[in-house]
Amino acid sequence: MTNHITALDEPFPSPDSLAAATTSHTQNRFRISTRKLPISKSAAIDALEAKLGIPVPEMIFGDNLVSITHVPTNWTLEFNTADALDAVDKTDKNMLRVAYARDWESTREGTTQSIKEVVKPYDWSYSTTYRGTIRNADDDELKSFRPTEKQIPIDLLKRRDPMLFFDEVVLYESELDDNGISLCSAKLRVHEKRMLLLVRLFMRLDNVLVRLRDTRVYVDFETDEVLREYTAKESKLDDVKNALRRTGRLPDDVTIALRDPTALDPLLEVVEHRVEAVSLAASKAIIGKERK
């Protein structure tokens, strides 16, 4: 009798399973793809931890991804779980302390134990600085984004144009040992002339800090230009709670708001912001000439 292994049982999904879990939409010269599979199995988690050199979050969707491909050049900007976790600080330089850590240390009699023995020597909040992985960039001009003064046209994105493709993809999530949440996810929407992808790291360490790290990718389907905006924000949790109370929210409403990154976004201080661009139109024209 032959045992049939389904995609849900595979420790490492087969190419057929990966293809079946992938949804794609083509708009003008771009192909936008998303892939969603269940939480990774133990064998895949062990392999990823060995590769990264750090433990991974409790809920990791190791095969999930979002990609934007410029079909004429095959240039691809991809967001995947492994690379997102690889951009987590693997030192103790930016390690956060849980709110009760100092009290815990004071109760330890006859010891000089450091907080490093309580939390692990890496950024256990999984606050990635990941802004995407560029693939198939044979042209040197396309291997990296360049700083630009341009801004993502928010007014155009606010228009009620028909949505041709929409999806949400979770890369990983951790409850930070019951001390909060760290969630890395992607949300995208495609319209006829433009698209926007938001890849967000939302981290809340209870009684300590709220942090957002947002990568927005805007594609103009008419000009073949891609803008990438990275914004890092954070504030002390007490300051955020006070700001929420000043809006007249009741205690229960404050608790609910602390779980909603969209509600918290305008209350946080910007600590880093940059906008970069890459133009694929020139390479498209060159390729077109070579093919004639």
C-alpha cells in the first residue's frame, strides 16, 4: 500500500506543493505573487535555526513569501521568512529587557547573574530591519535601490480605484514568552495603474515599548518605477497608553488599541525614515532593442 504524503504532512514542501500554494497576478509588465502554507514542521525549523544561528519564533511560516517581478528583466523584489529573520540582530547590543527583569535580579540571593542569563544573546523581540531581497538583477543598475527625493503618492492610493488583487501573508509571530507580541506580515493591493505592498514588523513588549518597522513598496505600472519607503517608529509603552487616554478612550478601549498597529502608528516617534527608487524602464527598453 502506498502512503500518500500531503502538503500538510511534508517537512519540506515539494515544488508541486509550493506551486499549488502560490497565487499570482500579472499587471502590465509586473507579476505579483504570494505564497501561503501552514506553520513549518520541526525538521524545517531545525534546519532554519541551524542556518540562522538563533532560535526562531513559536509561529513561523517558513515557506510563505511575497514577490514582485518585472517580467521583461526578471528583476524580483521578494519578502521571505528566512531572510526576514536573518536581519534580526544576532548580538545583545539592541536586546530589550522585560519590565520585571530588574525586580527578578534583586530577588536572586548571592548571585551576580546578568539579565543575559534570563534572555538570549540576540534580539529576542525579533525586530527585523528587513527591507526585501532583490533577485535576478543582472544589470548593475538594478542591484540596489538608490536614494530619491520622490515620495509615495498617498493621494493616488486613497482613490477608490477597483482592486484587482489583494492578499495578506504572515511570515512569523511570537508572543515573546507571554510578554507581548512580535509579528512580521505583509499586505498588498493591486490597482490598474499602481500597487502598494506594506511589510510590517509590529512589536509590543508589555510595560516597555511599542515598535513599528514598515517597508512600503509602491509600483507605478505605467513608468515601471518602484519606490521603497522604510520607516521605523517606536515609543515607550507608558507614553503610548497616555496618548490613547488623552483621546478619551476607556480602559478596555486602550487595551484593544494596544493590539492594533494601525491605531498605534500615529502615536509613535519616527526614529528612521528613507525613500529609495529603482527604474526598470531603461532596462526594459534595452532588452526590447536586443530582441528586435
